Amino acid sequence: MTVATRPHALVEALGHTIVGQRGVVESLVLGLIAGGHVLLEGPPGLAKTLACRALAAALDGDFKRIQFTPDLLPSDVVGTRIFDQARGLFTTSLGPVFANVVLADEINRAPAKVQSALLEAMQEHQVTIGLETHPLPEPFIVMATMNPLDVEGTYALPLAQMDRFLLKVNVGYPSADEEGHILERFAIDETGFVRGAATLDDVRAWRSEAHEIHLDDKLKRYIVDLVVATRAESEYVDRGASPRATLALAFVARAKALIEGRKFALPDDVRAIAPLVLRHRIAFNYRVVTDGVDTDAFIGSLVTKVPAP
């Protein structure tokens, strides 16, 4: 099996566990290849946690789940210094963030101090505990979940942290046929994970391959024009996407091309992943609620207005 086909094989392996949700599964693999973190938002019971666990199992990587709660402390995430009385010195106890795949479950239920502790890990791929800095394992990816239905006992994610997520995936309900398959598959016994579909070395190779995917100069201009279009004056937008969105579109478009088995990215790749990259980076104001504006439809209209090469 060639390197170019392995990411697609990983998508197929995850499909053996996750019924439907093809877009969610592919988004997780896109984030893995592009070296970014993924935020999953959707109602409870839609296999968000299951998808993250399935990905870690398919890679045979270290997996840790952190259940975010209002009483969570930064040390519960990154670790802490402990005094060893017998030896008369401090030792470092590393937290659950030290894993290849970290699931931050219901991330918006923890206060700002915990969010800031996770921010360094997400951006710098390292954690500072006391006076020591500890590198995180590679590959390292945070997959966070949010429930949009409950607002009590939640904290708004800092804008800086939202921008650190490479992709934001909206998880919807399955179709009636897909729900029937879920019933058949899970009613009696839980379907096991597919293990060993890829290795951590494969992921490192995919990331190297993705960097070699060709981006034509016209496509680069198109990506820039898309991001600049989000900053145009609008009654619904207070602030457009940052230059980090420009880089994210390029990274994810390359990953998309790699999954498709191509050595070059296309405008269709950029259009396909634009909502995933932009939806959490555009600051919409209150008018989208009062006027009943669908933000994804708004982003779609922006994409269609920008001429593709």
C-alpha cells in the first residue's frame, strides 16, 4: 500500500465503527494529517466521543480522555509537582495531556484557568510544570467536544483558544437508514474498534507527504481572497478570519488532496473544507440570531462569491 492511499484506508477503518458521519470521520483524519486540533460540536449521543476513541485505536496510539467539569484544575490536565518525603525532593507527575490523542470531553464546562493550561499544549506542543518544560509526544492532537444545547454551567471558550482549533465540525443527526444500522450494530453488543489500520510512523510520513503537495500560485491567491472576503463590511460580522485561517486552508487543502490520492490541491479541495476552517474564526454578532441567519449558509455564500481559478 502506498503512502498516498493510507489515509483513505484509515477513513475506511473508522467507518467500520462509526455508522454514517462520513464528514466527521474524514475531518478527524484531515486534522491528524494537517497537524491540527479538531473541535466537535453537536447534541449528546452522536458518537463524538466514540469517533475519537476509534481514531486512537486505529493508530495504536496513546489515548487519554479528560472529562471537563467546573471544578477541574489546570494540574488535573497538565500535571503537577509532588513532594517526595522519603527522598526529600519534588518529582513531576505528568497529566493526561501527555498522549497522542487527547479527548477533551465537554471542553466548555471548565473555567478559564483550565482552558489557558490547555492552550500552551495545543499551540506549543509542550507543557510547563513548575520550572520544567516537557515536550508532548508526536503526533499530538486534541479532539474536543461541545454540547450546544446546554448553556448552564458552561464557559465560553476564549477566542484565542477557538482560533487554535484547526477545524470545527458540526455533528448532525443520522438519517433514518443510518440510525437503523446503528440499532443493528450496537443493540446487542458494542462493535469493537479496528486496530492497527495505521501506525504513528505512518502519520508522520503522511504529514511529510502533505507538505510536498503542490499549491499553485493561483490557488494560493484564491485562498487569500477567501479569507479577505470574510473581513468585508457586513451587518452580521464584527470581525473576519485571521491570517491563521489562511494557513489553515492551505494545510487542510493539502491533507484533502493527500486523502484523495493526488499530488496537487484543487479549488474544490479549498471549497470543501472552507466551512470547517472558517466557521469558528468569524466573529458573528447578535443579528445572525435576531434575523435567523444560518452562519454556514453565510460562509457558503462568501465562498461562491469569490472567483475560483
